[in-house]
Amino acid sequence: MARIMVVDDSHMIRKALRLYLEGGNHEIVAEASDGEDAVKAYAKFKPDLVTMDIAMPEMTGIEALGLIMEMDSEAKVVMVSSINEKDLVVKAIELGAKSFVLKPMSREKTLQVIDEVLAK
Amino acid sequence: MSEVTANNIFSEKMEIILSSARSLLFGGEVSNDENIIIIKDAENHKLRAYSSEFSLDQEGEDKVIVSANCHVISYFSMMLFGMEIPEGEEDMCQDGLNELLNIIIGNAARDLSKRGLDFLELITPQVGVFDNSRDSFNNYLVIVPTESGEIDFIFSLRD
């Protein structure tokens, strides 16, 4: 079981990810709806893994990822993206994201990616 | 208002986006076009309970608005994310519709790009505010029937 933080501006997506991850025996230690709150929550909760939406208001997932990686170069961040965000996913991987899942994400694929990243 | 046939869609953008929508809404199978109603000059169309809008060009002038009621959105939330929208959490209906439009546009972007119709920067869908007073725009209402109810697409495109 891992301690996971879910970051997405959509309440619905946060809830779906919580269902998937708790069903996979992981614990959700924090949720954040924008990049700034995500960075603060990362510092406070030090989760084992973060799922990070890319497109969010105020501070984007890419910016938040950069700040989290500065804070903790070992951070495990999985980006959650739409298919039209391919260039941004590449940028996120360059910044240190460990993997990504595409929306609409299935429970099985999400857990598979997260378990692979946790096992690294 | 006047009806046009699905084979007489004048805009390439509209055709590609509708194709993406039908593919997603019908589980990868494109539905019979005869079931889809297209109405031209839809300036006075009233939006359903939830709506979301996406700009189709860099200037933000051409737009698509998707509009649906919560039980329809909940059905697609279940289909796409394995989760119905619980009673009392209606804010998730707007989120669900935004995600639906985002996925439709994301899938359409590949085909639009292939045809040289690149328009996308990273834009999050906005809560729809259909401005029906714009001159020199064609407004098409496309009503897509689904198992759970109808979804409206409104295309507001320059002449």
C-alpha cells in the first residue's frame, strides 16, 4: 500500500482516481485542485506518489511538477493528461515525471501504471 | 430554424468533431447519422442544465458548446470513468461535461491536425455562455440521441 496524493481541478476526476486507488489498496493522503496547493500539500504530506493533472487554472501541473522535483528529486509523479497534451507530457517526462496515463483512464490501466512506478 | 442532413455539414471542423463525439459516445462505433438532428440558424436554442465551451481557433471566435442534463453526463461518467455522479454532488456534472468535451476535442485534434486545421493550444473547457447575438456567424445545433438522453452540440462558426 502506498500513500498517494491526487491533484486535479476536476472534483469528478479526483473522486474517480480515489475510487481506483483505494480499490487497489492505496491510501489517499491528500487531494489538491491546483498546482499551488499541490506543492504545499507535497511538502506537508510527503506522499509516496502523486497523480498530477496537466491543465489546471492558476498554476499548471507542469509548473507544480517542476517545483516538486526541486523540492524532492526522488519524487514519483504520474501525469494525467488528455490526448492533445502530448508535447506537454514529453516536457513533464523531461522534468522528472515517471509516467503518464491518458484520459479517459481506466481503473486497470491507472493501477498498472502506478504500481509499475512504485516498484521502480 | 431549418434542418440540414448529416451529409450536408458545411464545416470540416464540425464534421471531425462530431465524428470524434460519435466515436466516444457510442463506444467506438459511429452511430447511424439518420438519428442525429442538425438544425441551422439555431440562435435561439436554449442550453440544457450544464454546458461547456471550447474555442476552435486561436482568436477564440469559432466555438463548440456541448450541453446536457446531469443524468446523461452521469451515464457517460460511468461509461468513461466507471463512476456515476452521486446525488447531491451536482458540481461533478459540470466537471464531467468538461472532461467529456476535452476528450472529444483531444481525439479530434489529431484528425484536424492531419488536415492542416491546427487550432489547439492548451485550453480548458469553459462553462458555456452561448452568445447568440454575434453577427456573421453560422450557428448549428446538432442533437445527438444516446441511450441515456440527448446531448446538444452547438457550433458557432464564422461565415
